[in-house]
Amino acid sequence: MSCQVRATATLNGTTETKDYSVRDYADSVLTPKEGSSMAKLRDNNPTEYEKLSYLVSAMVDYGARAQKVFNINTSDLANKNLTDYTMGDVTDDMFVTAVKNANNGASASNMKDVAAQLGANYYTTSLIFLDRSTLRHYFTKKDSSFEPSLYDGNQADTYYFKVKENIPAHQLDKLQEFTVGDTTFYYSALDYARALNASSAATADMKDLAKALYWYNDAANAYVG
């Protein structure tokens, strides 16, 4: 989010080039220039502006936490210009409550029980941290009832996986539906974040990324309404 993207446009033989980043957009929202559309939103609709500011702040903070975990441009963090935002702590109960509130009290499926129904061993779940996140559940063959063809060709070495792509920020707490043959199970991105935050193998930066994902979802929910 702090990396510059170059856009070039040509009209009637005239070419203009502009470099811009997600952080530049965030700065235009959080410290708007007088007379700009953001300044007008701030002055004329402070409630809507407050929700947008919260979302933008949580977004670039989430981006900065990801930079640290994945070692991307860490000398220039996306959240370096934030002055009125501090990420709060997130407890295990907060993760649980967020998922239940978003799903009428329902919780994620027990992945070991799911694997048993599939004749599989449950290996792990991963979350690909993108602007629209991707969940993957990995299984390995356990017995003869395991059917590789049910995984839609999703295979990595001896692991077979089911995937849910393009989960937007305001649905990170939603239980995503996965189907393998006659077996359907449910899991949310926040369930992954909860497990990461509770893991003794996770670094402090990884745990911070999990917490930042929680607040990014919270801000997106507040904005979408």
C-alpha cells in the first residue's frame, strides 16, 4: 500500500504520467486539502466521513502489518502517516463473538471432523492476505474413500485443497461455504486470524497482522452498514 503505481494516459498526442499509492489516497482522506471533495464530505457529512476515516486508517494499518510479515518495503510502512489511530488488542472471545454476530450465532466447522467424513487427514488452513482475501483448506489422503477428483484439480504435492477466493473486507467475518462431494463445511477468514493469534508458533508481527485483520473487518462493516 505504500508502493507507487504509475499510470500513463495519452489523449490527442499529449501524454501525462502520475505516480500514486494507496497511502497517498489514505492521506487525501485523513488530511484533506481545503476545498477538496473529502474536505466537503468532512464538513457536510461528518458521520459518513468518520466511518470512511476509520476504514481507511484500519486499511493502511493492516497493510503495514502485512508489510512486516512478508518483508515488503518495510522502510516505508503504509501507516507511517497515521496520527489518530492505534490498533487495539483483540482477545479470543472478540474473534468468536465477531463471527457469531455475523452468522446468526453459527460457528466454523470442526475441520478434523470434516476430514474424517472425506476419508482424509486435515493438514492445515491458510489465508492469502490480499485486498480480497483467499482461504484454502488442505487435506491428505487417509483411506480408500478419499476421492482426489472432488478437489477440482487443486493439488500441491501430496496435498489437496479447497479454495474460496475474493473475500472482501466486510465479509472477513462471514462463514464461507466449501463443498467436497456430499460434504459441506464453513469457515471464515477471522477464524484463521483467531487461530494465528492463538498460535505459539506465530511471531509477534504475525499476531499483529491477525489483529489488524479483525479491525479492518470491523471498520469495513461499519462503513458498509
